Amino acid sequence: MGTVLDSHFLALTAIVTVIYQFIFFVITALFKFDQVTDFAGSTNFVILAVLTLVLKASWHFRQIVLTLLVVVWGLRLGIFLLMRILQWGEDRRFDEQRGNIVRLIIFWTLQAVWVWTVSLPLTLVNASDGGGSLKPADVIGWTMWVFGFLIEAAADQQKLSFKNSPENRGKWCDVGVWKYSRHPNYFGEMLLWWGIFVAASPVLEGAEYLVIFGPLFLTLLLLFVSGIPLLEASADKKHGNSGAYRSYKKTTSPLILFPRGVYGNLPGWFKTVFLFEFPFYSRNLPQEGRLQNSKEKEVKDD
């Protein structure tokens, strides 16, 4: 069916994303109903994937496989997050945003940018003629996606089961893959989207390699903005006075799955440079001196 607005479908996917996110923004703003937020983001990926595949209609094996991978990921994540939030009743992330239209606008704008940007590698693949025969990069990328998808799905289900258990109320999750990473779901998501980029690379030429900004944007977002920093701050405030939690944090990798016995003995500089253990992830932990004073005060009070 050829070109729509531009040969790479960049304008088309941007317009579709803005309209789709705007619809859910209006629902959230008018009805204070934020349970559909994550569902809107995940399903937007599915819409862009299927739309670009159908419009170009090249039906190359590479395009079909990558589209299916994104559709499976988007539907799995979207349905999981929707069911989870309907079970919990409300999204605490929006406690300070429901009555603040400016914050809502910023959030939904960022979500639209996230969807459009991260989708770029697949968008360009589907806008092409398919890129010829399969290359080793295809298999490598698909393999990365499989591992990333399995890690993310396992992490989500394990944490949900942990949270739903009454005896775990008030505890941090350290079962399953959470024994080896404080944020294995984010690691899985990053890995699978880098896999999509790798599998898309045989199609790319020249400036088209700039679509690497898609997985790079996702990685930076989760490492420095709305992902790990927010969750680390929340966990530190809840559990920071617990010696067991501090030990868990010291011996457990923040992102990449890593054996605790090894990670806990690595030098700090190595953790920071190669394993993303940035100092600001612990800025909300009580300082050792204050923690000791707090313990001494509790003993005196007893």
C-alpha cells in the first residue's frame, strides 16, 4: 500500500500515538480513572506494530516475526498491568496527579514520546521492503527478546504472587528472579527491546541507525528518571531502617541478574561502572550514624 505521509511512517505513527494517548488522557482527567494508564501505553505499541505492517504490506518474514514479538509483549504486559491495577483498585503513582492537570499532561506527553520512540526500530523495519535474507543479527535479536520476555514475565508474576500473600505484607520481594536483581522486570524489558533493535539492524542504512535512540531512550528512562530511581527511593523510605533490607540491597544487583554471593563481594567502582549501581539509588537510605542512633534510642525507650 506504500507511503502514508512519509516513507518511514514516522509522521503517521506520531499522529496515531498522540491521538490514542489523548483519548485516554481525557478519560483520566475527566473521570479520575487512571486504571487504564499502563494498558494505554502497552496497547499503543501493538497498534503501531500492526498498522505499519499492514500499510506497507511487504509481508517479509523479518517484519512478521518482529511484529509478532512486539504484539505478544504488548498484549501480555497490557493485560497483566490492567488486571493487577483492577485488583489493587488504584494507581498510587497518581495520588498527587489526579487533581493537577499540568502533571497529568506531562505524564501523558512522556508516555506518548516513550511509545513512539521505543517503537522506532520496528517502525522502520515495517516501512522497508524487509531487508533481504535473514542474517545472524536476526537470530541474536530474537534470542535476546525471548530471554528478556521470559525474565520480565516471570518477574511480574512472581512479585504479584508475593504481594498477594498476606504473610508478605510490608516486606520487599526477594523470591525467584528477584533474588538476583532488585529490578529484574526492567532488565527483561530493556533486554527484549535491545533485541528488537539488533534484529532490525540488517534493514537499517546510514541515518536510519539513529533509531538506536529507541532502546537507548527506554534504558535512560528506567535507569535515571521514572523507573529504578523512584522505586529505590520508595523502598529505602519503607525499609531503610532494616538491617536485613540493607544487606539485601548491598548484595543484590540493581538491574542485571547476578549471583548474590559474587555481587556482594565486588568493589563499589565495578558495580557502578559495569552493573549500574549508581550512588543516587541509595540517597534515601538513613546514614549509618543516624541508623545507629535510632537503634540506641529504641533500646533506651524499651
